[in-house]
Amino acid sequence: MATAGLGDEAEEVIRSYIALIKAYWQVVLEYRAGMVIWILSNTLPLVMLAVWLALAAEGPVGRFDAEEFIRYYLILLLVRQMTTVWVVWDLDREIRLGELSPKLLRPIDPIHQHVAFNWADKLFRLLTVVPLIAMVLAATGAWPEQAGAGRLLLFAASTLAAWTLRFLSQFSIGTLSFWITQSLALNELFYAGLLMLGGVIAPLDLFPDLVRQWAIYLPFRYMLSLPVEILLGRLSPSDLTLALALQALWVLLWFTAYRLLWKAGLKRYGAVGA
């Protein structure tokens, strides 16, 4: 009977997700012009591509020539589009303004509503921006050679894990709004680390050895750079195994942080009578 109850609960969560995604999909379609503008504004990799192409005009930079930079940054743009999240701003506003209270009265945990909204956004990107980037990759000859089904599957799995990492890290930082008013400032600091050590400002291969060694054990690489490295085929089997294991470990750590902070934060939220 316990098993049946667990199955019923899982079925209810799935139905709730489907309903939420449908509802948020309508919101996305209603504001699709604004969504397109917002998506196109999220193109820092193209800015950095222009910078590195100018530098590579005089010769290769490290192991990257102009073609390698184009391939790297177009794939990074693809990963960035599929891993962008904004939950920290929503959660900060909901906590500060008391908008969280009615959501806590609903039968489904508020995090599922944020996940559904993000997935509706990603569906829109899959149907619009992602095909465009894929066509540019094909037209420029930048699509990685020998990117077979196995590598594509690992790329997709790592990209999903990267989104999970970014979502859980932002949600965890957002829950700090239960205690402090500077959670958004902390997120900006965290984001700066992501730009530097997530492979946006420069591919990690171009950093000094000491920085690369540190980056291996920090979460930023696994939020953006790792899926790119996988699709480009830059990792040996042993390095790939270690990288995927560390990515999974960071997902577990951020999930634990989210659960602990959320539980403690709700107690404080209820104590102050929000």
C-alpha cells in the first residue's frame, strides 16, 4: 500500500507539472516578443567570440585558432541558452513582498512552479533559438566532427545537469532572502565567478595551470563549460568520468543546500508572520 501511495503521489506531481508547464507556456507565447528580445540579449559568448577572433587574427592563441574559437563559443551559446535561470530574482521578490505566502497554501511545493516556468522557457528556446544556432554551426562548418550519438547523449545529459546546478544554486542563494537583503548581490558575485571560471570570458584551456586545477573542483565549470568540452571531444575517458562524477556531486551538494536552507527559511518566514 505504501508503494501504491508513492505511485499516486508521483502521478499527482507529474500531472501538476504538465498543468503548470501548459499554463506557463501560454504566458511565454503571450509575451513571446519580449522573450525573444530577452533571449537575444543573453549573447555574451558572441561578444567574447569577437574579442578572441580579433586576437586570433595574428595567429593561434594557445590551442585555439579562429575556427576553434567559433566552434567553442557557438556551442557555449547553445549551452548558455539552455541553462539560463532567473529563479533567484523571483524568489527574492516573493519573500520580501510576501508573495510566497499564497503559494505555500497550494498542494504543490513552490519550487515545482519555478521549475515548470523554466521548462516552458526552455521549450520555447528549443523551438526557436536552438535550431538557429544549430544551423549557424552547420553553415560555418563549426559543428564538431565525429560527434556521434554517444557523445550527443552525454552532451545532452551534462547540459541538463548544468541547468540543474544553475537552478539549485540560484534557488539556494534566493532562500537567503529569508535572512538578509543582499541575496541578489551575492548572486551577482557568484555570477562573476561563473563568467570567469565557467568558460565564458575565456576557454578554461587558456587559463594558467593553477587556475585550471582550481576550476576542476569548483562548481562553475559544471554549469557551462563541461557540456561544451564533451561535445568538442576534448576529454580523455578518465577525465570525462571524473568530470561527470564531480558534476553529479555538485548537483547533490546544491540539492542538499537547497533543502536545508528552504526548510530553515520557512520556519523563519512563518515565525515573523509573513
